[in-house]
Amino acid sequence: RIDASYSHQEPEYPFSGYIFSDYAQALFFVQKNTFSDKLHYLLDQALARSPNNPVALTLNGLRFFQEDKKSNAEAEWTKALKFTTNLSERRVLEEAIKGLNQ
């Protein structure tokens, strides 16, 4: 069930997708790397507002990976690579993609 505290219509701000993705990432860690309904909602909102957001794409790839949808995970992580500027994050994504293909 979606909690009314976060399911209302959000105002549009230029970086609102990044706010949703940061919240989703924090929640993912707090929930011990599991995807709840609230996390799904936040991630979907982040991607709807910022479809090239590397944090949201990486999390979405993890969601697909946990659902055993490896080709979808690879597609999300490959797209995230295009928009990730942090070198260490790029390496982690490259290793994750490589691991899918072994």
C-alpha cells in the first residue's frame, strides 16, 4: 500500500528526479538492499523525472538483477555508464556488467 505522505502529486522542480533517486538510494540501504513498494514508487518517480539519472538507473538495474532479469539489468547499467562521471562508480558498474556475462 502506498503511503499518502509520499504518493501525492509532487511539484515540478528542475532536479526533483535527483531528490527522488537520492531518497530511493538511502531507503535501499536502510532496508538492507531490498525493494519495497515505497522504494519502487520513489525509483519510478526518479526515472520519470530524470530518465538519464545514473543513480536511478543503477538502482533500477539492481532491481532487475534481484528479479533475475539480467539482460534488463545490463541495459540499465550500460545506460548509467553513459551518464556517470565518477570514476569509481564507473568501475563498479563495469565490473557488475562483466559479472553478468560470466
